[in-house]
Amino acid sequence: MKKTTFLSGLGLIVSIFAFTSCLEQEKPINFPKTDLTTEAMIPMPSEVIATNSAFGLDENTHIFTSTTATGFPEVGEFLAEKIKWQTTLNLPVNNSEKATGSRVIYINHADDLAFTTPEAYQLNITQDSITINAKSAQGAFWGVQTIRQIIPQTSNDTLAKTKMWLIPTGQVSDAPNFGFRGSMLDVSRHFFSVSDVKKYIDILAYYKVNILHLHLSDDQGWRIEIKSWPKLTEVGGRSEVGGGEGGFYTQEEYKDLVAYAAKHHITIIPEIDMPGHTNAASLAYPFLNGNGKKVKPYTGIDVGFSTFDTRKESVYDFIDDVIREISEMTPGPYIHIGGDESHVTKKKDFNYFIARVDKIVSKYGKQMIGWDEIVHADVNPSTIAQFWSNEKNALAGAEKGLKIILSPGKKAYLDMKYDEDSKFGLKWAGLIPVDTAYNWSPETYLEGITKENILGLEAPLWSETISNMEELEYLAFPRMIGYAELGWSTEENRNWDSYKERLAKQTPYLDKMNVKYYPSERIDWKK
Ligand code: TNX
């Protein structure tokens, strides 16, 4: 272990004395041999060293955190909550009065470590203590996920008087390969409730995903309340694919989702797709429409027929209001403005439109993201292009110096069927079985694009064919777990044979979360 400052704050020091004196009175336990390197951790950490003994997590274990560093006590509370869920143990957090136990988990702010990114963490597990060192609460939070993944399912009831969950000892040093690791949910084609999205966030966080992009508007429905334009949700929110009732998030609900994501160290990226994919907005306010046709409600799944009128000033006033209200509710740095498949917008109008919207997004202090079609417009150098299908666009974007998010349809589209028999999904980009989803490298996928050009990786889940959580989970899992590893682990730490073994052992977690994942036959699921 490198030199660290474990002990921050007098309270922590006092409590450790209390623990040490208790420790002396306890009989040594003969722990069975363990091997931290063979634990089913996903994503695979950068470095794992096993020391072959165990930390006995039991009712006498206490959690302490740095108390002055922002967010650390909350990370401690989060760990306590999840340990309770996993084991029923009710562990005190930063409570030295209750400190009668023998084992401690420290979540420690370690500023002096040469962590390369705020998301890095180190984990040191001995028989007596587990220490997470991190320079930010986010790093500590990812360290907590690693701990959760190595707590065994069952306790060992023969070693001591109390039930003990034996955590293998050793060290983990870990940092993400990409700082942007995301998933997207299309809540427009079919609406998904706040509680559905929260469940998705829970699972993403467990696998260290840090971005959730919400596709909030499309031809079939507008899903976010905009106070200055109320008909967007009153009229535009009342439909979805197949004729269902639709729905939308009030601003309060959206803020609640953003806060829930933040508690899980996940940034929400809101997307308002334009100038195409705008039938629902134009249905609410017909002056926006630029395709020359009468606007009617749309519940089909074809794309490319709608457009805003890009040459009308009032359209930009409308967009200014929408971006302002959304920016005010979104603490994250990004606003996604869509830009895909605007097949009925003339090229020069499209580029004019994107450049104007780019300026509006900057005006509200945000960084714009658009689908790869936006790269030909005159945009800010900090604007980001999301590659989904057109490699030339991605290259042109990179040549301009724009960062690229990789979401290649053929590899990373969660809405593609696994195989011909898949119950849900589309197949325009091909079939994507679990191994195809995993076996590619973001670093080298696009010729001419290097790691420096890449912001990160995102796997989108479009919802034309799914309308409830069970169907969502069928398409998202297990593939999303593989994308989490592709985003976090370096190329030398990724390997299908190792991954498929570790994936097979995710069943206790997925089952306990009641996730209806697709039980691919390519995985030897552990029951
Ligand atoms: C293409 S990907 C779209 C979406 C569809 C998706 C279905 C992208 C930027 N546009 O509008 O939902 O295919 O797979």
C-alpha cells in the first residue's frame, strides 16, 4: 500500500483506540483461504492483489468516513444501506458511541495520493479493516460498489458467535479508462416512470456507470414539463408508440430524478431531439412545424418525416425557453439536442439550425451534445458528437477537434435483438448477442479515431418495441453490464472468457434486484 492519510479527524482516531482495545480481547479466528483475484467484480479493476485471508463482516462492524470531505459521510450511509439490503446487518456510520465492535470499514478522503482521476480509488482489505482511499466522494462511491460485489451471498455461521460474511482480503487499485460511461433511455417512444428510471439508475451505479442520457422528446411524445410552453406536455405528452397514454415528468419529478442520480454519482443528460423527431412538439405548437403538412398525432415507429421550421425566429425563441428551463434543472454540464435523421430538413437549413442551437446551449453555460450528423455545422469546439452510424461524420468531427461519444449501432445498441428469436428489439444494425456486445474495443473501433478523440462510451436503449420494465430489462441486461466494463476497464484487463465467468455470477444480485435479464445460452449462469 502506498502512503495514505487514513485518519482524518479526531473522532476517527478516538474510535480506533476503542476498536483496538476490543480487538485485543477477541480470540483470533481461523479464516478459510480466500482469493480476491477470482471474485466476480465487474468492471474488472485495474489491479487486484490477494492476501488470502478474510474480513468478517458482522454485526459488530462499524463504518467510519472522513467527515469534512464533501460527500464522504453520504457514501458511508449508502454503504450501510446496501449492506443492510444484502445481509440484513445494521451497521452504524460515524457513530463512535456505539463503537463496541471489532472490525471497521473506513471511507477515507486521501488527498495526498497521486490518483489520476477523481474517480480512482484504492481498497485495502485486511482481517481487521477495510479501507477505501479516494480523493473524491465519487471515487469512494465506486470503491463501495466493489465492496458490495465481493460480499458473499451467505454468511458463515460456524466461525464465531455472530453471523459473518467473509470478504476476501487483499488490495484493489482502480481507475476508469473513460470518464464518460453511459446508457441512454428513450422515454419518448414509450414512457417510463420515475420509479422505473430509478431502478435502472440503481443497477447502472452498481457497475460504475456514471452517465444516464434521457431521450425526452420525439415524434411520439414530449416527456418533460416546460412551464413557459405548457401544451408540450398537455398535448404532446399524451401519446406513445402503439397508442398508449404516454406520460411526462413534471419539473419536480425531473429534479427528483436528477438528485437521485447525483446520489449515485450519475450525471443526467437531457435530450430534446431537433430539428427532426419533433412531431409531438409541433402537435402542441403548430407554428414550429416546417414540413409543410398538417400535424397529426403519431404513434408509429417510422423516422425522418418531421422538422422544425429552421428559418422562423419564433422557433428559436421557443428553443431558448426550453433550453433555459432544462438548464436550470440540470446541474450536469451537458445538454443533448439530438440532430439525428432530419431527413426532411434541407442540409443548409439543418447546419444553420444546429449552429444557432449550439449558441443557445452555450449561452446557458452548457456543453452541447448532438448525434453525429451535427459535425458539419459551425459549432463550438467544446461541442460533442455522438457517433451512432456514420463513420465519416465521426471522422469529420474528430478532425474539427470535437470529442466523440461512441455508440456504434452495430455493437452498442441495446435495442437490437440478441438473435432472430428475441422477443423484443429491432435489427436494422444487426443482431447483437451478448458476446458481440462485449467483444470490441472502443479505442480502436473507428479507424482514424484515437483515444484522445474519445470522450467515452454510451449504450442507447430505444423503446419502440418495449413498454414496461420487464421488457426494458430483457434488452438492457445482461448487455449493459458488458458496456460498463468496456467503459471502465482498460483493454488489457478485458477478456471475454474472464468476463463471461464473472457475468455468470451476477445472478444473485440481478435476482435480488428482480431484474428480468435475458438468460443468454452463451453464459453458464450460476443458479
Ligand atoms: C435510430 S440512433 C434512431 C432512433 C431510433 C433507433 C432505433 C438515432 C440517433 N436515431 O430514432 O429509435 O434508430 O434503433
